[in-house]
Amino acid sequence: MDFSLSEDHILMRDTAREFAEKRLKPIAEELDEKGVMPPELLTETGELGYFGLFAPEEHGGLDLDTLSYVLTIEELSKRCAALGIMASVHNSLVTEALKIYGTDDQKTKYLPKLATGEFIGAYSLSEPGSGTDAGSLKCRAEKKDDHYLLNGTKSWVTSAGHASVFLVFLLTDPEKGSRGISCLILDKDTAGMNLGAPEKKMGLKCSDTRELSFIDAKVPLDNLLGEENQGFKIALSLLDNGRIGVAAQSLGIAQAAFDEAISYAHEREQFGQPIVNFQAIQFKLADMATRIDAARLLTYRAAVLKDQEGRFSKEISMAKLYASQTANYVCNEAVQIHGGYGYVKEYPVERYFRDARVTEIYEGTTEAQKMVISRWLMKEHK
Ligand SMILES: Cc1cc2nc3c(=O)[nH]c(=O)nc-3n(C[C@H](O)[C@H](O)[C@H](O)COP(=O)(O)OP(=O)(O)OC[C@H]3O[C@@H](n4cnc5c(N)ncnc54)[C@H](O)[C@@H]3O)c2cc1C
């Protein structure tokens, strides 16, 4: 077993790290405060290829492996977790979906622009009444002549305000329940599609999250992605990919919080000495570092497995579960090590703490990951 990264992977990680240090770190606090993602930052991110990680080379992408994607999302998230999730959704849910399920025409139309970041992608599965039970969605796409007629409301769409392409999951055959769901590709100017106001979130404040609603929105039949009524399978297959991205995002946030905590522990003096001298603090750091390391190993393993034959949903869910819990654990301890200073905006651990919270919620809650893992365990140990 070889635990070292290849030269290409190290280069990928270090390049993303340099960009994140130079461009994201100095402005991350301000972006969080204002709650906006500057379009020029997205353009710059696109120029570096971070929106084209999975797009095929023939369509202008880098066509990289999953470990390269993980390393990139981890580094971006260390300095700006909001950009991390935007890039994760864009690459792993939208670009990957078009790459796997798109027709030649769909690939030619969307992939080159997604690869450069000229188009930002959004993925819309959740609804106000349908979250963990994603198969119970109610949004309708009724077939009428040469188009679908869309009605209903989707919720929690990451990057909605920036997106040009939306992959939306809707009921095409309501009688069949989750077997009657299809995935449609929607352009941002689709008539009858409306974006809600940005959600006022606890963290990831500069990622734009909105509701999406449809009133008799007309979408051509050609915009069907994959086969009709196969949308739920498509959604679930993509989530495996997305979950690795959230694990990587969690690692980035956890590492950033740990780095801040250990450096603060060296600076802060109480009882006439740096608090890092106290064993209580050292043991916290030991636990934090150990959990980050374990989360990283699980996440990198999941990434490597993802590129092999077969389904590795159990290992992917394990990585997402553990890495997101680690991010929350580490951020909580980082705030504790900062004492009162961890509770105010003077130090970035306050932001990391808020940003980490959602990693246990989106792309399948902690409980949903345990459902996936235990389902596999029950299959393996009948
Ligand atoms: C910032 C943000 C961005 C998001 N981005 C996107 C996006 O881009 N696209 C998209 O489609 N969605 C997105 N989501 C939605 C996200 O995936 C859902 O919030 C998530 O799946 C949970 O669904 P819910 O919020 O409806 O919670 P619910 O499903 O209502 O769950 C509530 C609680 O009940 C638990 N629970 C539910 N069912 C069970 C069960 N069977 N057993 C045990 N416990 C259970 C859950 O774990 C949770 O603790 C986003 C959410 C947020 C907050």
C-alpha cells in the first residue's frame, strides 16, 4: 500500500494551495461579511481550470481523476469553503452528469462553457417537502407536444444566482413515484422559471443558495438528460461523486481550523506561559490532528476507489460521514482553544465553525450516510 501522492497530484494540490493562499485567504472574511461571490473571482477560478476538472479534454476540460478533484476542493475550501462547494457541485454533479449521460449535442452545447466556468452549473434535486426522502419530490414536468411543461418549487439550489445551467429533477410519471423522475437541463433564461431571493444562511455566506420555482415553464423535449424516468438513478449515482467533494470540503475547513488553533495556542499566554504548554490543550490538538488524518485517509481512499470499476457508495459515505463530523469536531475545539476570541469575528475560526455545520447536512445528512453504510453492511453480512 502506497500512501504517497504522485508528482502530478502534488503539483495539483500545490497550485490550488498557492491560488487559495494568495487570492482567497486575503478576501475570505470580506466575502463572508458581504455575502457575495465576485464574478471576477469565478472567472479567475475558471481560468485556472478548476471548473473543468472532470470535463473531457476534447471539450476544453482537464479530464482529471477524482483524487485531483479532491485535492483541489480541499485547498479551495481551506481558504473559502463557499467557492469550494460551488466548484464541487459544478464539477461533480453538473459536468459529470453531462459527461456521462449527455447526448453528443448536449455535450457540445454545454461542456466547453462549463469547462471554462463561462457557464456555472447548478443541481436541483431538493424541494421544500422532499430532502432526505428525495424520491418523494413533487415538481412536475408534463409532456405536451414537443416540450415539457414544468410546475412546482425546488429548494436549496447552490450557485443559483450565478448559474447558467440547471440540472433539475422532476416527475414525468407521477404514478410511478421515484421511478417516474427525470432530469432536465434548463438554461437560466427559461421562461416561467423564477429564482427566489438568496437564503440567509449561517455559513457559506458567499455561496448563493436559492429556491427555484416554475409556473408553466416550457422546456424542449431535447433537454432531457439520460432516459425518461431514470432521473432518480442518475441523481443517486451523481451524489456519490458529490459526497466525495463535501468530504474534501470538510477536510479543508478542518485543516484551516486546526492550523489556526495550534498557532493561537503558541501565542496566547495564561498563567505566565503559552497555553500550548498545557496538556489539556495538547490533547485537544492530538485528537484534532488524528481525526483529520483519519478523515483524509478515508476521503483519498474513496477518491481512488471511485475511479475503479464498481460501486463504492459505502466507502464514499464513510468518508463523507467521518470528514464532515471531523470538520465540526475540529472547528468546535478550535473555537474552544481560542476561548472568547473564538466567538468573535476577529479570528477566522468563528467563520470555519459556521461553514462546517452544513457539511453534515447537504448531499445527504449524517443520518442519511449511516443509512447508506448500514444498508451495505446488511447486504454484506446476511
Ligand atoms: C446550504 C445548502 C445548500 C444546498 N444545496 C443543494 C443543492 O445544490 N441542490 C439540492 O438539490 N439540494 C441542496 N441542499 C439540500 C440538502 O441536500 C438537504 O437539506 C438535505 O438533503 C436534507 O434535507 P432536508 O433539509 O429536507 O432535511 P430532512 O430530510 O427533513 O431531515 C431532517 C432531519 O431528519 C433526519 N432524517 C430524515 N429521514 C430520516 C430517516 N429515515 N432516518 C433517520 N433520520 C432521518 C435527517 O437526517 C435530519 O436530521 C442544500 C442545503 C443547504 C442547507
